[in-house]
Amino acid sequence: MPFGHSPRAFPINGVVLVGVCAAGKSTVSQVLADYGIVAQSVAQEHSAVPTLFRRKGNHPVILLAADFATVRRRRRVSWTRQHYIQQWLSLRAAREAASLVVRTDPLSPARVAGVIVQWFDQRAGLDKLWASPACFCTEQDRAALRYRICCGGPAPLQIPDIADLQQARRQFAAFSPEPLPK
């Protein structure tokens, strides 16, 4: 089970995914786990509680948007446009709270995750670290450092040394679905 869906306590700096049915919340949260980002998909569209997405804390909210035709194609649902509109209306508070909105209609789950990873890296200042010519971090190292940030650890302000990367790898490996290469 990817750690994005772990029954463990939700991390301090994880992200919350909201959107209408079939916008890609569950699928994208699984893909984000491979990048070290802990994402909780919330079925806000089915709730009468307008702030259900805040139940785990004040985490960044990412709205995944898909139009009615896309929803029908992905899920083969029999409900009407009115049902879709009702779901969209149920997301009002989440839309207003969203730090990022991603239209998923034209994108694969991997590409949606890529947009979110880029946003996360910019938000955490990791994009500057990755751009440094001295940065030798592998993709697995990057995932481990993102996971550390999701769990409340600080973003590295400089190129991490080997000991720091090994510690981050061990933390990430405890939740990663597959062992990390050395």
C-alpha cells in the first residue's frame, strides 16, 4: 500500500486533493507517493460538511478539476449534469481554499502529478536546490527529501551531505512501497 494511503497519522505538511468524482484524486495521490509527497484525497464532493477537507488540519488544498464529459468518460457514470453541478457546488469552500488548481481533462495522472511536484518543489524552495550544478541528488533522494518535508522536517537550505541523504532515505523507505536503491 503506498504511503499516500497509509492509515498512519497524516503528516504535518502533506497536501489535500479535492475535486469532483473521477477528477483523479485517488490515482494522483498514488502517483505522488512515488515522488515522496503525501496526498490525502478527500471526498468533499459527497459531503454536506463544507470544510470536510480541513478535517486533518490546515494543509495546502489542491483542486483537481474535470469537466462533465471527462467524468462520464472516465467513470461511465449514469448521473446527470445536475448531479455534476451539485458536486461542483459542494466544492465551493475547497475551491476558495485551493493553493493550486489543475485541470485534469487533457492530462495523464503522471502529468498531473508532475504539475503538483513542480508546485511543491517551488513552494518548499527545492527547485533552487535541484537547479544547483552541485546537486547530485537522484530522483529517489528527491522523493526522500520531499517526504521529510511532508513529515514536518525542514527543507534543505544547501546541498545535503551523504549522511543527511541516507537518513532521509531511511525515513522514506519506511513508507515507500518498494525498497530504495543504494
